[in-house]
Amino acid sequence: MLRLSGKPVFGGIARGRLFYFQPDENEVTKRLIKDTALELERYGYAKDKALAELDELYTTALEKIGENEAGIFLIHKMLIEDEAFASQIHRRIADDHFSADYAVAQTARDLAHAFSKNSSEYIKSRSADLKDVCDRLIRHIQNKAEKRIELKEKVILCADDLMPSETMQIDLSNVLAIVTCYGSSNSHTAILARTMNIPAIIGIGAEKLSMLRDMEAIVNGYDGDLLIDPDEETIRTINRIEEEEAKKRELLKRFKGRRNITLDGTEIQVYANIAGLNDLNYALENDCGGIGLYRSEFLYLGRSNMPEEDEQFFNYRQVLERIGGKRVVIRTMDAGADKNIKYFGLAKEENPALGVRSIRLCLMRPEMFKTQLRALLRASVYGNLALMLPLITDVNEIRQAKKLIEEAKEQLRARNLPYREDVPVGIMIETPAAVILSDELAKESDFFSIGTNDLEQYVLAFDRQNLMLESYFEGRSHKALLKFIGMTCDNAHKNGIPVSICGELGADLTLTEDFLRLGVDALSVTPSQILPLRQHIRTLRLEERRQLAGARAGI
Ligand code: PEP
Ligand code: MG
């Protein structure tokens, strides 16, 4: 038996076959060739193959997803057939004697640069299409087959790392467990696994997994162990763990329908974090008090074009209707950093976590933002909706966003579409700037929700994607963070607005008492963490709310 240990991200046991996923990366090296005619022929052949493939993709997409979505493949065809594009490649092969794949790669690079400088949002968003088209051409020049991740049976999905966009392309109903070599427990793929109840382990170690294709294994998501070819003794232990965990889950069910109330009578709202409609089932199963964070950007991920206003409207409306009048906080699109959306065509950045992401991106692309705002406002008449703006750093961002909300309302009025005038607008506290300015920001906000995943990374200068730093900080007190949270609560309450925590730390039972004593009014967590949190809250006594937490945080 072989045991590989990593960091547990979501508990659960899974037994099955390992499936190793390796994303396609074209390797192109600079090569000079003598026979330019032959090279032009290779390019011509690749072009024909790519066009035929796109025709096929268009026909299939037309049947499966409709004309709008399928149109992307026609755009890809137009790019390949574009005169200027083709002649640049020709020139590089015929005059510069570059190999065909290198000529395509260089032409794509120049064009992508030109696209990123263009003032039109439409042109900018075509960079990702350009990359797709060139990858397709290069693949045919190099005579490589296209790799698609189609899971035909249930497997344990293994990868060096997984990006949220990759995770979204996979049929997760066929994923028994996720195991990665790298990654961090605050990464969005880990968060997604947790939200979807998929046992997951990260940080199993560099390049070990790639050697373990197609083997039978057990994932122990409680301890973070991947067990390959397990012996009898290990199987017995795993069975025992599974039985004990099932008993615990059964006992937790007793807490359904109960209030999250401390021994001395303080009621704390516990909401669910979701990333899409599927997760709503888990949220409801676990008796959530509502949705405290709907990560709406996942609607934009794992696809090749922007979701239209109507598609978004139906999605948000379903969440509101299915939750039956309980509060639903939908966070406006929070893309960028690890949630990279290819078709946005964002320029490559040195530090994407400090770059064009989140509210910044939305304010830079007001038309795109207003499409989402219109969809949200239209959905507002179907339930108890609140909007939440991420990564706020100053009051002007809130004012600009509110101005766009007003413009979106104006557009809906012109179309005679109903919306609720009084939809609350809150903000996420995720930056040190937002904490320092929280008194001022509270005057412009209906509520605060603390995103500890980002706040922690910006306060402690600690990249949330970096597993090594995660181990470095593990077990240390979150003293600085607690001070920031205390200050946020004080300023929120001074201005009469509530505060919740919706980052992963909100489910850390060792910190619940501190959070509540500091004045946090609500917690929003992964669905499976709702009942354990409820059980824990019901054992707490907060009479001396503040003093103890203040002392621990050094306030
Ligand atoms: C956070 O930063 O804590 C948060 C909830 O947002 P996300 O994890 O999606 O960045
Ligand atoms: Mg965040």
C-alpha cells in the first residue's frame, strides 16, 4: 500500500479509480526552416483541419446549447480566415523562415497585445478567442489530438492544481473526490469542493500524482490521506471512520429546525455560501437561514462567452424563489486573480491578486456590470434580495456602483420591467483600507460582510494560494485579523448596520466565540458547516461579550 498525505480540504471517504487531468499546453520553440513552401503547406493543412473542426463544433453546439452560444465558433472561423491575420503568418514563414507553429504563436502574441490596447471592450474580450484559435492551429500543425476532459464514469480527479475555470468545465457529478499536488485550502477550487460536498485533499506533493494514473485508491478527506492499493487493515480502519462520521452526521440532523442561539439568549444568523444553483440543494438540506454569499462570478466561469441578462435573471430568480422568502445576498461579479475568465481578455499581470479584479473590473466595464445589475434588479421582485459589492477600498467605489445601479433601474423603467426600489446594498470588508475607513463606508452601506479569505491575505501579506504559507501561519493566533474585525464591528454598529463573516474562517469553531464576542452578528459558511456551527453556538455564553475577545485580540 502507498499512502500520500496532503492537507484535508473537505471530509469524506471516496473509493474509486484515479484520473489524472493535465491541461493542454502547446509548446512552441523558435525554429528556422529552409523549405518555406513545405511549411506553408503545413500551415494550410492545419488551417483546413481547424476550420472543419469548428464547423463540427458549431453544428453540435447549435443542437445542444442554441444559436447564441454556438456563434462563438463562427467568430473563431472568421478569425482564422481573416486576411490580415493569415498574411502575417504567411510573411513570417515565407520571409522570416520561421516554422509554421512559431509563426502562428508570434502573430497571435502581437495581435493579443494590440487587442489589449484597444479601447473597445468587445475587441479586448476577443483575446481569449484569439488564444483558442491559435492553440487549435498549432495543435494541428504539430499533429496533436485535442484533449477534452470528459468523465464517462465516476473517478477520483487528480491534478497538479485546478483553476476554477477548469473545475467548472468538468462534470462534477462524476467526481468522487479531488486530489491535487499543489493548491491551498482558501483557493476557489477548494472552496468549490467544500460547497459541493466533494472530499478533497490538496498539497499531496509535487508531481507524485502524475505517476499514479488509473489506479484504484481511497481518499480519506478527513485526514488528508490518499491510499493507493490499501491493505486489509487500512480498509477496516477506513470503514470504521466512515461509520463514525455517518453517526456524527446523523446526530447533527437533530439540530435542523433549531435556532442558532447562545446559552444566554443571543441569536446568530447562520447563512450558506453557494457558487451556483446546484449548491442550493445542500444549503436547503442543511437548513440554512438564507444565502449569505452567492459567488455570482461562477456563472461566468467555465464557458466561452458572457452570460446574457436573461440567463442571469433566471438564475438569480430561481435562487430567490427556491429559498422561499429567506434573505439572499448575491455578490456582484468578483472575477480576476485565480478566477480568471478567459473571454474577458485581461492582460497578464505580475500580481493578479493586486490587479484588475472584482469591483475594479466591474467599474472599468460599466456596460458589462450594468447587464448584471439589471438581471439582479429584475430578480429582486421574486424574494428577499440584497446586493453585495466585493473588494471595496473607498467610498467612491460604492458611490460609482450605486450610480450604475440607478442607471440600470432607469433602463428597466424604460423597458417597463419591474424591480424593487429598496434592494439593500452592502459591501465586503476584504481590504485593510475598508477596515480603516469602515466608519465612513458604513454610512454608504446597508451591511458589511467580512471576507476573511482576502482580508487575511492583505492584512498578513499572505498569498491565499500559497500552501507553504498556510502551514507557516497555521496554529498562530489571528491577532491582527481579530483587531481588524473588532474595528469593523464597532464602526458598523456605531452606524446601525449589521456585520457578518462570509470567509472560510467563519466556520472555524475555534474562533466562533471570539467573532461573536467582538460583535459579529451573522456567519455565512459552506452548507455542510451550518449544523456543526449551530451545535457549537448553542454551547456558548457571551455575557461578557467584548471583554474576553478584546483581551485576546489585544484591543
Ligand atoms: C473572501 O475573500 O473571504 C470571500 C468570501 O470571497 P472569495 O473567497 O470569493 O474571494
Ligand atoms: Mg474575496
